[in-house]
Amino acid sequence: MSHYRKSLLTAAAVAAMAFGASTVGSPEAQAQSRDILIGGGSVTGVYYQVALQTCQIINKHAGDKYNCVGRPALGSVFNVNAVNRGLLDFGVAQSDRNWQAANGKADWDGKPVGKLRSVFSAHPEAVLLVTRTDTGIKSVGDLKGKTVNIGNPGSGQRGNSMDLLPLYGIDPDKDIKAEGLQQGEASPALVDKKVDAFIYTVGMPSAAIEEPANSTDIDILDINSDAIKKFISDKPYYVLAKYPAGIIKGVDEFETYAVKATVVTSADVDDQTVYDYTKTVFENLDELKGTHAAFRILDPADMLKGLSAPLHPGAIKYYKERGWM
């Protein structure tokens, strides 16, 4: 194990303890277990919960073999690159970023991540445009001249922002004051009037949206124009989504488009580890569904969809055993 990876694991263990992660088994047993490190996203987002909660399930049900740590990370692009470099065993990435990495597009232009492998899909994630009601922003086009958080560099959130804004004639470099905050900073910044709006891709409901809604009046705007429908029409990793009124306090029904959160790994990770991780998660899926509201709709059939990089052989082995492939 490299010095850098050891440092990451140590930092991850501290972060996991701080946010309630637990380990099981005796120190002697854990010393003999294989370390698994999973990268999520902002601590207020659902990616971190995917990493954290699946690790807790691994530690609870396969803790004699593994010591799994789910850590906060910088999002999709970071996680894909860290998995590719062997700094993470697994990472959570948006389905569109997964496809782009596997096919050498966007951040990986001309340099496909050949070792990238899919494991399973988790929850759908809506692309959200959130603003305070006092800003006068009623549509994406109204963002011109406003201060807008478009997500930190290396996040899928940033990528979605850069896709979305030009569809409405907005140049992110010229027409808005773009901020690159992580979502844990952006939500309070909206309440404190340091930003007028933020674009965020997340499973719903999310604390990152609920927290500002509990402190100020917010709107989540429709993103359902003909330009959007045309944009997603040839992209299998996007779907249209409608959310009911009240899913977030004080927010009316809204429509947008969505990606899926996908768990990815590298071809370099051994088949047995990926098989054990996949099997343990699926065989304790009801337990996972009870850990976060965004996971309540998880269904095995849907979790094998939207996987835009090749499946890892360890995952394939489990899916064939279940008769799903």
C-alpha cells in the first residue's frame, strides 16, 4: 500500500468515525482483514451516504474479511480518477461521468479510462436549480447577472452545470458570477445571500436542499424545456423526472432531468473483493434502503441499469448466480 493511500485511509477512518461510521470485530481480526476504501461526495450529499452506508453493511456482515471505510470526496471526476490510480477501491460517480470516462469524453477527452468498471447503480439524481424566492429568478435564463454556484471542479455537479447553462444561452464565464463551492458550503451560502442560486445534482430528498429550506423560502425551478429534451434524447444515461409538491418544505411540483449514481471500481481490484462487496450489499438491500430516504426506491432490476462502463467480473459472477444475467 502506498504512503499516499495509507494517508487517505487514515484520514478516511477519522472522517468516518466523526460521522458515525463503525467497525466490527477484534483488533486482531481487523488487522488480518482487507482494507476497502470507497469515495463518496460532500458530507451533505447522498454520495457520501452510499459510501458510508454500504461500508457499514460490509463491516457488519463481512467484517471478518474486510475493513471498509466510506469517506467524503470531491465527487464523480475525482472518484473515477482516484479509482483508476488505485487510491480508491470503489467510488460513486454519476452515470454520465461514468460513460464519459469509459468513452474518453469531456474531462477524459481522448483518454478513455480503460480500467474503469461498473458495479451497480444506486438512486436516481435530479439536476436541480435552487434559488431563494426573493431573488426574482423564475427560470434558468434569469440567472444572467447573478451569483451562481456551479459546483467544485472535479464534480459531476460542475459538469452538469456546464452542460445546462449554454442550453439556455448562458456563458458561465461571462454571464454569471460563477462560484465553485462544495455543496456543504453552497447551501448555507444561499441562506446567507452570498449566492443567488446553485445547481446541484443529488438524490432526493437531500439534506443539502432541506437545510436551506428550513432557514429561508426557496424555489426549485423547472428544467424541462425543448432544449433539454433534445439534449438528453440521444444520451441513455439521462432520464426526465417529475417530483411532487412538498418533497422539500415549501417547494411546488417541479420537473427536471436526472442521472443515476453508479458505484464504480477498477479492473485491477480483485474479483473476490468485488463479488463479496456486491453480494453483501444486495443480500442486505432492505437494510440499506432503511438508512436514507433516497434509497427507499432501490430495486435490484433498476440497479443493473444505467451502467455505462463495462461490468466488473466480480459483479457479473454474483448477478449470474442470481439469474439476473
